[in-house]
Amino acid sequence: MEWSGKGIVLAVRPHGETSAIVDLLTEEHGRHAGLVRGGRSRTLRPVLQPGNSVSATWRARLADHLGNYTVEADAHRAGLVMDDSLALAGLNSACALACQALPEREKHAPVYRAFEVLLDAMDDAEIWPALYVRWEAGLLKDLGYGLDLSKCAATGETQDLTHVSPRTGRAVSREAAEPYIDKLLPLPAFLYNPEAGYGLGDIASGLALTGFFLQRRVLWPIDRDLPDARVRLVRALTDAGRI
């Protein structure tokens, strides 16, 4: 068995004295692990950093084997954000969440393509937090748990949507939400209207919204929780006054 393609490094785990087991996110093969011999060497260690893109070839005798990767550097994104603690926290959170939420070897091409857009924007502090929230919303959708933000669940209105029902994941308009305001989750407009602007409170609301549904619909059913890196991201953005 063999395939070749580009992949984003999600996680690297030591194996033996010099090798590493590497999780890649690929467009055609989803989240896919493999053994990189010499992966802890001085040559490959800078390449195998979460967020970096590589050109990889995977080989195994049988399809269900772990298999071996040979990799070459494609894009060194990790080094570009190393001096920006917030961007690095965002990168680490996205990589950790992809590892937690995506089933291994299940194709999720939209998640991969959106991930590349997010990572390429990590050097722009004004853009990437909103892209990160949108990426999490897209992850929910591609896993089959997308939020229905097209219209109000109670009235059918498509304007002035301000909340989401935690039970159904459907949007609720401002007027319909009023009697149940304490039981609903705030909905930032930029999640359903691409032309809407956003402020610091909107990023916080977006992270709370996507985190709620990722936790309850995706992770808890498989006995997992939001990764620590995701918790640290929210804390870091809060401490820095960015949300």
C-alpha cells in the first residue's frame, strides 16, 4: 500500500530513540498517522513541528498497518509564529482539536482546505481569531453536526439572528430569544453573515458557541473533552484583552 500527497503536521510522538509517530492532516486521506524513521533527528525535528506542511509518502504492507512516512518540508509555518504567543496558541489549539475530533483515515477535505487558510493567516492578528472560530464551525459541519444559522427556528426570520438553541443548534432571532435569553447561546453575526464585522465580544461568543457543540456533540460521545491547548487559547486571548 502506498500514497503520496501534502499534509499538515498535527502531532508528533517519540518512538524509540530516534523515530517519531506523526499525525498528518491530508486532503485525500484525512488524519493519518505513520512512523517517521529518524523523525527526532536534527534534520527532521524542525520539519516535524505542528502547523508545518510537508510532502509525504506513506507505505505499508497492509492498509490497516501503521506504515512509514518519508517527508520533505513544504511550508515552515511554526517558525513564523514562534515569537507570537497568541498565534502559537491558536496554531496549537487547532492542531490538537483536529487530532481529538477527526476520526483517523476519514476524508474531510473541507476541513483540510480551511485549515490551510487559517494557518496561512496566523501572522495577521486582526484576522486569524475570527477565522479560527469559523474553522471550528466548519469542523462541526463536516463531521455532521453543523449549526443551522440560516433562519430563526421559531419565526423563520433570516435577519437579526442573535442566539442559538443549545438543544437543537438552530438560530433564534432577537425577538424570539427574549423570553429564553438565559437559556440560549449568543450568536455573533460574522458566523452567519460573511459581510458582518466583529468585535472582541464576538470572538468570545463564537469560541463559547463552537466549543459548546464540539464538546457535547463530537467529543463527549467518544469519551473525550476539549484539548488543553484549546482551553489555553481562550485563556491567553482573554488575558491579552483580545476577546
